[in-house]
Amino acid sequence: MYKEFYNLRENPFNLTPDPDFLFFSKSHQKAMAYLTYGLDTRKGIIQLTGEIGSGKTTILRSILANKKNKLKSAFIVNPHATFEQLLRMMLNELSVIDAEVKDQKDVLLHKFHNYLKEQLKQNLPVVLVIDEAQNIEVSVLEELRMLSNIETEKQKLVQIVFVGQPELREIFSLPSLRQLKQRIAVACHLTALNREDTEGYINHRLKVAGGNGAPNFTQQACDEIYAYSNGIPRLINTVCDATLLAGYVEEKKIMDECIVKEVISGLEEDLI
């Protein structure tokens, strides 16, 4: 709605994870380095945690997009599924089976093993990304851990990236998941943006979207956004998107603290 008013090519503050808008804070740079190292060296099990909206999915999608010709990947977001259902989703994403296939677990596992062998011949690693892993049943996590045992004498045939909120670290410390935790080769945690990074994040997204000095968020406006969001990118996006809409309605191209406060007040009222 407001893109034409601000002369933007696209919406700078969409909530969907778009790798084109990835902003590298120090925490994001560290996570990118750890994840890239873990995938490049085929470390097996990788753990990525962070608060809701901290950018976990965006970082992973960016890495996988950059490596799309060098690996095969399946991105699974269904934390309440059984192991058999997850396995079916993985094979469907990897184009091994159609979604309608009703094979039993043992048949699915056999097909998965065969697929891994075929990818090994082509030297293509297989990466399974399990999002919202903190909500997966412990028994299912243990079965997923068993998949990571598929290996040759020299390397793992499948890598699993468990992505979740901070409590995932506590879940992996449960005695029943001791073997899984021992197999985590790389672990990193995404922290929220600081005040400086929050302003940099806002300006970065505006620039990527085609902004050329306008719209512009003042430093005082960024102060208010940081105070409300605590540096969580998803909340920053929510406030900034609503602020640009309010600016469009009021025909403003400079977003000051007054309009941001008004927007935040409206958002807080909606949550009551």
C-alpha cells in the first residue's frame, strides 16, 4: 500500500524470512560462521537456538540458498508430528516420494537409506533442518538422533540441524537425551540486537527495499523501537511496518518518536 508513496521496490519489513534482507549483527555473523563450518565439515548434528523472531530461520535459509547446488536439504516445520510423519515429509521435500504415498516406517527408512547412498556417489551432503524442535516429543527426537548414525568410515551421510527457542538447550540436557546431546558437534545461540544494531537493521532493510534517504527513522524513533522490541527483529519489523503505514496515511516521510510512540500504543492496545 505504501510502497509507491515512499518509492520502494518492495515492503522492507515483511515478517516472512527473506535471505535477501539478512542483516549481520555480531551474533548473526557468529551463527553464520558456526553453521557454515558445521555443514561444510559434515559434523552431523547441529543446534541453533534463539528467541522467537531472532532470525534463526532467515540465517539457515540464506546458507542453504547459497549452497543449493552443493547439497540436498529438507526444511521441516511440524513439531507435533510423529517420527514416521516427519520421515514422510523429509522424503517428500527431497523429492523421493509423493505426499500421497502411504508406505510404512520401515519402507520409508529403506528409501531414505538408498537416497543417502545415491547422494554419496555424487558427493552431495544431505541436510535435514528441524524447526521448532523444542516442541518435538522426546521419543521422536531420539529416533531422529538414530538417523545421524548413518555414516561411512569417513563421514556422516546425513546432517541434522535442530532449530528452536532457548528452552531447547534444557530439553537436550534431559537424561533420556544424553546420547543426542553428546552428538551435537556445533551449537550456537542467536542473541537479540543491541541498540546500535537495531538502527543499523532498520536502515539496512530500507536500503535493500530501495529506500534512498526516505523514508527515514530518526534516532529518537529508533530509541523507541528498540525499547519496545528489545532488539528482536520480528518485533522491529512489526513496529516499522505499522509506522510506515501510519506515515503514509499522514503523508510523512520522516518517522519521528511521536509517530512511533503512537504506533506502539496501538499495538499494545491490540494485545490487551
